[in-house]
Amino acid sequence: MSREDYRNLGISDETVDRAERSERRVRAVFERIEAVREHNQLRVLQAMRNARISESSFGGSTGYGYDDRSRDALEAAYAEVFGTEAALVRPQITAGTQAITLGLFGVLRPGDLLLSVTGKPYDTLDSVIGPSEGATAGSLADFGVRFRRLELLPEGGIDLDGVERAASDRPRMIYVQKSRGYSDRRSLRNEEIGALVARLRAGGSDAVVFVDNCYGEFAEGEEPGAVGADLMAGSLIKNPGGGICPTGGYVAGRKDLVEQAAARLTAPGLGAHVGPTLGLSRLMTQGLFLAPHAVAECLKGAVFTAAFFEDSGLSADPGPFDPRGDIVQTLVLGDEARLVRFCRAVQAMSPVDSFVSPEPWAMPGYADPVVMAAGTFIQGASLELSADGPVRPPYRAHMQGGLVYEQVKAAAMLAVSA
């Protein structure tokens, strides 16, 4: 490390020395992340070869978007990478919440039961699902879809016995949130999702297993489709966009279920046949190609941050040696002032808007004020380094992303100093 370079960033020599010790401590973890990256990179490369991706089709389409070859090839590559029959990958999907909503409304019908087996869903889905009383206009509850939730086990795993009992009520869909979101739970691993699917099928349940895959793509050597998930969804300004895709989202899974989601995006009868790519095909395709490498950088940054915080006497979850199913790193800061200072330090170490000082605000879709550091090239892109947290006890900062490891490392060092 060049101490002069770090001094220029406002980081002391003592902090650099401590960071070097933390980095040495997690070298073996880095090597495992790099091995997964190599495996995923080769999987993506082979899928793109099989889909016959062509430079000549990157011009994109307009209007209805009929017969868009680049779109069809990219969706074929996504389906192979995610271990599914089909995929819908469109710039018209602007957020992970929208992609998840397409899957929910595409499959569920009035009177159906939606069962979340990972407790309370992410905050932005509250209005989509709707409360049990006084349903939000346009929510699932407003359309007569019932909702139940099953809490995770104390150690953070899925309560498979509880799921088996709940399956007697014949839920139409089992909802799984892979990432921790803003909760204090751990992320799930794909092998746990596979065990859930196996238990359901052994008990005779044909419920659709739907995985919110946001933040989880390429964190492991396979995706939920490879372990039996029927449907999954995510955002292209998170992991699979590789840090360069300016917007978009995906739904992948069984062909009939993906077509139902497509009918919600466009219209029944039109489905996946329409949807122009508007010149974004190149970035969407290249983003998928870069995604395994970018996610590995995020994971290395998260592991370093966890080790460095521990070595500085602070609390990090997951710890540096814990298994990871997503790119989110949670840091328990204990009070509002420290949470805000942490986010300001991350903002200061950003390539965009480094001079901005984040303040808590009433962010749409969230129950509490949120303070957010997001000096990103793409608005809201959480594959780029960002940190945010709701202003409520115990004042957790959720750090995710980092296209280059060195930025995450420097941000963690400055944050601890702050």
C-alpha cells in the first residue's frame, strides 16, 4: 500500500497498518471468492456463446420491439445462466420491486394464498402485498390475495417443518427473500432454497417457489433455478447489470410463469413478444458478461470491511469468515449520529458527488427515515458502492456494492476513522 496515496484521502498511517493486518487475515476467503468468480465467469461465457450473441444486433429496436434478435439472445443467455426454462430481461423494468411485482401479480389470483417463509418481506413490498386490513389500492390484498408469513428459525434458516405444516393450506406461491434486506437476519444460501423445494415436493405441494434474488446473483456458484426454484426476479442496476446497465430488471423461471409475468409487464396476448430495447442491448449484454467479476469485487470489499471493523472493535454481520449468499454487509453502529457519519464517509469516498453530505429523509416505500450514501454513476445502483440504513434502533448501516475493491477498502478505512 502507498501510504502517501491514503494520506491524500485523509487516512492515517496507523489506519493503513491496521488495514494491512485485516487484509492478510482474510486472504484465504478472497481466494475462495476468486474461485467462484472464475466458475461463474465461464458459465456466463458459455451461455453467451450458446445464445449466439451477435454484435450486429446491438442496434436495438423501437416501437413495439417485434423480432428483436439481441433481446431474444440475451434472454436465452439469462435462462441458461439462471438454470431456468425462460427469462424476461427488459429495460422497461425499472426496479427490483417492479420485477418482483410482475411475478406476484402474474401468478397469483383472487383467493390464492401467498406464503412468505422468510418473515416480513422487504419494506418496499408492503404496499405491493397490502396489509390484512385496509388494503392499499391496487395491492394483492385489494385483489383478494391472502398473505401469511412464517418466521425464520432463530439461527436464520427456513423453518422447513413449519413450511410443511403451512403447506396443508395449499398456498399458491411460496415467497423467499434470499437477501437480508434491512433486517438483522442472515442471507440464505441456494442449498437452503433447494432443501425447501425438496421438502415441498416430497409432501406433494405444487406451490410456486418464487425467489427474490436481489443482491444474490453470482454470490455463489449457481442460481436458485439450478436448485429447483420455479421463478425468480431481480434488478439490472444490482448484480446482473455488471455496473454498466443503466436500468432494467429480469424475471426468470418456468416458461409458463415467465409468460404470465410478461403479460403483466405488457398486456395479455402480447406478453414477451413486445418490448423495444431502445439501444440498450449492448450495455445489458455486456453487463451480464462483467457481472461475475464485479460481484466478486463487491464480496471481497464486504469481507475486508467485516474484518477491518472487527479488528477495530466494531460489530459486523456477517463476519469475515461467514458464508455469504448476497453482497450486503451490515454494520451495527448503535446510534443515529454514528450511522449518519458512516454514510457520510462512504459518500466522501465516491467518484460521484463526493462533496455531498447525506441526511436522513422520508424515502418513498420505507416506514422510517433513511440515510443513504450513493455516489454512483447510475442512480440507485447498489452494485456500485452505496450504504444506507433506516433511522431506527439499533441503527444498522447496510453497505453493498463496489465495482472495484480498492474503493470499498478505502471507504471502510475512512468510515472507521470517522
